[in-house]
Amino acid sequence: MKLFLHLRMLVLFAVGLMAACPRAEAQGFGFSVTGSANSILVSNSLTYTINVTNLTGFTLTDALVTNLLPASVQTLSTTNSQGIATAIGSSVVFDLEQFLPDQIALLSLTVQPTAAGFITNTVTVTSISVTNTASTNLVVQVTNIVIQADLGVTMTGTAQPVITNDWMTYGATVTNAGPDAANGVMLTNTLPPGVVLLDVSPGNPSYLVVNSNLIFSLGTIASGGATNLQFTVEPTDAGVLPFSVSVGAAGVLDVNASNNIASTNIPIITYPAGTLAALTNSTQTNDLQNGLTEQSILLSNPGTNAVAAARVVVTGLTRQLFNAVGTNGGNPFVTCGTTLAAGQSVNLLLQFNPRGIFPFTNGQLHAFAVPLPNWAPPQAASTSTNVNISRIVKMANGNMLIEFPSTLGRAYTVTYSDNALFSNALIAPPAIVAPANRVQWIDYGPPTTVKAPTNASARFYKVFLNQ
């Protein structure tokens, strides 16, 4: 009888121990594993990224993440947001130590294969306190096939002088001259200090930020293919700022590494000295020809010195400044691209969209001296045309209307000259985004052209489809 009682007490004690050690019968871990590549060359590195979430509802002290790898790989490095990592031959075990409820452990493992074939990483998350473990296999092909490609990158900057807080755009074009397609192409864009990134196009692609570097995964670029990205930034400091881009691809033998880096130095200046004033000198009108609201302003130089050119920044707008050529500190501006002598004034026409009269005051106009803009067209644009102008009409007010066929949504640039040879041609900014299959564009003078058509001895036009 005493023995039976002792046994009964031992059974109850064991049950009590089991109750004191809870075990997760349902969810145990959230778990994901990704590899940096599906196929790599021998001696190239491969990184596994592992995320583990404690979903048990209680703290674990014995959770292990085990990476079982074949002997044909070497461990290069590990990272872990908590706990310790231990290499056991070619395999690695992460001990998460104190793993709190809902906590996420971020782990990575970089290895290097030493032989061709398939490598399998069996990743398992275990704990004696959890009944259901998590496990998965990642298989990566390792090959001796050498992929050869000539990756290159070029940069295009801005042709106009850049003032502090101007929104400026520069481009990076990545090319592959072959002979093979290049997989896993990466572009790194390095921004100098004092520059704010505003936008990346097309498509606003995702990127990784590492210090001042923006790293873009461009995927596969075929032999003879190219990818272009445009970066819009706002430099907040004056000085000569260095911009650079570089391109590369793991597992690709680049047959010409000399074109993998491109850089350019862009000078950023403050507004030059000059005292300018801008005032409205008409009422607003709705132009039924172009569908815009128009407001004439008088730009004056009351100072004693001439200024090379001028810009008028418009603040507090509730409408789009349709004929703006740039943005400074978030505010659009137009540019008078001609010298303004001391005491001289010029009329500028502001155009707004959508059409409709709206409140507008002189306090919204801010005039500044600027360097002379470079409105010279590219060489090809100054010698040939790729859009036929179907109609040129002189309007009753002296303005010139030109009409040309277009493709909806494409951008076009008008150039003009005082001679048929176009020896001194200028761009008429801004570019026109076609709203339909035909465009009517009106030359009304400043700020789009340096003089009104009525003040020009002669005027000739060409239209170009932008790339």
C-alpha cells in the first residue's frame, strides 16, 4: 500500500512537471528563407536570408536555427540580430537564446561553393518547448559555365545652371554589349552630402539604401539591351557636387571593366547679385485657344547693373504653372532667357491649368537674377527635324500658332531660329506632352521665347520628338 502511494505521488509529480513546461500545440514559428541567387558560378558567394518569428506566446530560451549544408561549401560570414552563431564544419547553427513572444530574429549566412553541382541548405527551427518545428530546403545550382558580358554605365547631367534648392534631374544608362545576357545586374548610385533624393523613374523602382548609396536590382539585361533610370534630387548646399554611378553583376565575367563607373561634377550656386521686381500688369483671362488661364506680369531691373537672365518663382499656387521650366524649393518658376539691362523691363506671360480665374497677388512673385540658361538644342535637333509641321498661322494679336501631328502622351520640343539654316536655333521650353493626336502650340514670346514674334524680324520653327 505504501509503495502504491509513492508511485501515485511520483505520477502526480510528473504531471505537475509537464504542466510547468508548456508546449505549443498550434503555431510555433513564423519562418522564411530566401537565397541571393538560384544559380551561381563556383567560387561566387551565396547569401541565405532567414527570418524567424516567435508565435508561441511565451519566451523561448532554447530555439535553434540549423543550416545543414553539404561539404562542398565554405562558410564565409554570418549575421544575427540576436543570439550566437556557431559553424560546425560546413553547417551553421544559430542559437537565438532569449526569444521573446512575437520577436523577429533576422539572420543571414554567406557561403562559397567549391564545386559544381547542386547544393541544398536544409534550414530547420526547433525548440523542445514547441511541438511543431519549421523546416525547408533551398536548392541552388552551381555551375562552371562562365557568363561573359560587357556591362557599362553612362551619366547624363543637366544643361542648365543649378541654384541651391533647384530640383535637378540626371540620368544613368546601363548597357550590355554582350556577348551573353547578364543576370542579377546591380546599379549603385552614390549621392554626395547635401542632396535630397526626390524621385526615381521610370516606375519608381525599389532600392536599398546603404549610407549614401542607392542600390538598384535591374534583373537581367539581354545582350545589346539597356536600362535607363532618371534621378530627381534637390541640392541644398552650394559647391561642386560629385555624382557617380557604378554597375556590376555577381557571376558575370565583365570583359571590359573600364566602363563600369561613370561620374560627373555638378556646380551648385546661389542666386547672383541683382535687384529685380515682378508685378502683375493685367487681369487674368481664359484663353479658349489653348484652354489655359493667362496672367501677364512685368519683370523689371531697377538696379544699376545688368543681369544675364532672370527667373520668377511663383509661390502659394492652387493651380499648375503650365509653362514652368523648373522647380526651386517645391515652387515652380519661369525663366527670362535674355539680358536685362539696368532700368529695363519685359512682359512675361504666366499660364495656369486648369482654366478658371483664381486669387493671385504680387506677393506670390519672387524675381531673381540667374546665369544665362543654355537653350541651345542638341546638334541633331539643330540640323534636322523628325516631325512635320502641318500648319503655321499668324494670329490677330501677332502671336504665331503652329500645328503638328503627335502621339498621345509623348513629349515634343519646339525649336526656333531667325534664319532658315537654324544656325542660332534655341529651344522653346518647356517640352510639350501631347494631349491628343495633334498639337497646337502658340509662340507668344517671353518667357517661352526670348522675344515676341511681333518683335522678331523673322522666325522659323522645327519640332522634335523627345527620346
